[in-house]
Amino acid sequence: MTKLSLDRILQSQGFGTRNTCRQLIRQGEVSIDGVVMDDERAVFDTAHLQFTLFDEVWLYREHVYIALNKPGGIECSRRPSHHPSVMTLLPDVFRQREVQAIGRLDHDTTGLLLLTDDGAFNHRMSSPKHHVPKRYLATTAEPITAELIEALLDGVQLHDEPAPLAAVECVQVTGRQLEMVLAQGKYHQVKRMLAAAGNHCAALQRISIGDLRLEALGLAEGEWCYLEENQLALLN
Ligand code: URA
């Protein structure tokens, strides 16, 4: 059981510095079970704790795990260089909690992006040893041929890679669309593999990570949701 004072609880959830949180509490902005809590030193068990702040009900979360349906024209970095950051699509509390993307998608790649403030989880998921398969829907500039699919499955040599990289799975969907599953997460991997196999990637969407499917989350582009235990279990 973890017991924390109310000001520490608010701070841990991304509502600002300890002082800012104390002010919010003193101003009567926080209530629990419909009762205003204006004592910042009041202590609560954080398990399943819900509180209301700014007319919104918040569930205490030690860490947050988020899925976002990333639109195009957005960078995954918190300090982007050419396009708005993915953080602009999320509530400010996540910025305060120092949420980071788990791996990156290119600015023009759309689809499933995970973010978290759990550094150990992020590290584990991003590690090259953790071969969680990622499924992409790629639209190609040139028509897809049987040779292209074969080359992607056999493995293609990328510049700077010691050995050829192969797709775990590769299936044609339409004349210019294919689904490709990768076990690694190398820089621009899908685009570079398609180019090395003699085609060109015109559009790219990540449609699943492990067994977590973007479609099952029902998120429109730009929308996000929390991931709960059962959904996190699909990532292994
Ligand atoms: N492969 C790419 O080329 N780009 C991405 O954003 C993800 C995988």
C-alpha cells in the first residue's frame, strides 16, 4: 500500500510543482468522493484513488501508458525540429510527467504510437533484445510484384547494416499496398527496405505492436487512450 499526502499526489500526477499543487488544494479545487479536500497534508492510500480537479475525475496512476493514433506531420520528439511535437496532442499533465514516445515513428508515418513515463518499461520495450513484432501498412509508389514480396521476406541489405534484414511476414493487400511485420526497429526500416527491394514507400501506417491492434483501440487520428494491464499484456 502506498500512502501519500495530497500535495504529493497531485504533483506526481503532473499538476505542477508542489507549491502549485498546494495552492490548488487550498483554493478548494480538489475533491474526493464529492468532498472538498483543502488540507494538503491529508494522507491517502493511492490504490484506486480518484479525485476531482478542474471538474474532471482523475484516477491516480503511478505510471501512465498511452496509445496514440499518430497523424502525419507530427514529430515524436519532445523537442521537435521541423514539425509540431506529439506532445501537442496530449494533455499538459503528460508533459509534466515527462512522458516519452516508446521508439519513434517518422513525422510522415501515421498510426499506433505508445508513450509512457515509466522509464524501465520504455527501456525494455525499446531494447533490441525485445523483439516485439510491429506491423505496418505500406503504400508503395510502384505496383507490388511477387519478386518484391520475396525479396522482403528473404532479406535485403541496407547501407550500414552488417547483415540483410528480412520481414517476419509480408503480404500484398492491394496493387500498391502491403502489410509487413518487422521484428527490429531500425531507422526508417520499412522505407529503406522497400527502396532496397526496388520500390518506394509513398505512405506508411503502423497498425499493430505485438498483439495490440490500432483498430481495436477505436482511436481516430490524433486521439489517445490509456492502456490498461490487459492491453499491456498484448505487447509481449
Ligand atoms: N519504418 C519507417 O521507415 N518509418 C517509420 O516511421 C517506422 C518504420
